[in-house]
Amino acid sequence: MEHRGAARRQGARERGRVPHRGRDPRGCRRKPEQLLAADEESEAARAKAAQELDELKARFAENGDEVNLAWIGYSLDGIDDLAEMARLSGWKVQEFYRARDRRVRLVQRMLTEKK
């Protein structure tokens, strides 16, 4: 019997179907408490990421860093090519590279401040 179940799961993977939400990647059923805990952790992580992004935006705005603010907007829109960002914004691509350096320094400072 188990052989047929394994064959069925393999067939589903080959067709690109995702496993049932109530199962972990190994195919074992997860308890409702585990699903709830995972959902709560995921929601908390999303809330924390949104808060950190808002903090980053505020710092860029405070510093008058329009290029990094634009970078955030383009990144959220799914644009990750700096040349495309430059084309859309009218800034030179070098400005986005300089902005990346400022962004890295700012994030490092923010992480140091949180310690």
C-alpha cells in the first residue's frame, strides 16, 4: 500500500503540485497547534520585516536619500536590475551603486544600534 502512496506523491511532484497544507515536507500530517504556531511565527516575521522597512525608509527620508527611497520602491515592485531602475528614474546607474554602499553602511549602523 505504501508503495502506491509514494508513487502518487511522486506523480504529484512531477506535475508541479504542492503538498497539502496540513502536511510537512516529508508528507506527515501536522497537528493544528503546529500549523497555528507556524502561521503566528510567519505573521510575526512579516510584521517585524514591515516595521524594519518602515524604519529604513524613515532614515533614508531623514537623510534626504532619494535614490535609496526609489530603490526600495522599485524593489517592492519586483524590479531588481539597477540599469532598469536608472532608466525609469532618470538617475545614472552609478547613483544606484553609490546608494547601495550607503544602504549597507546604514543597515550596519542600525544593527549595531540594536545590540
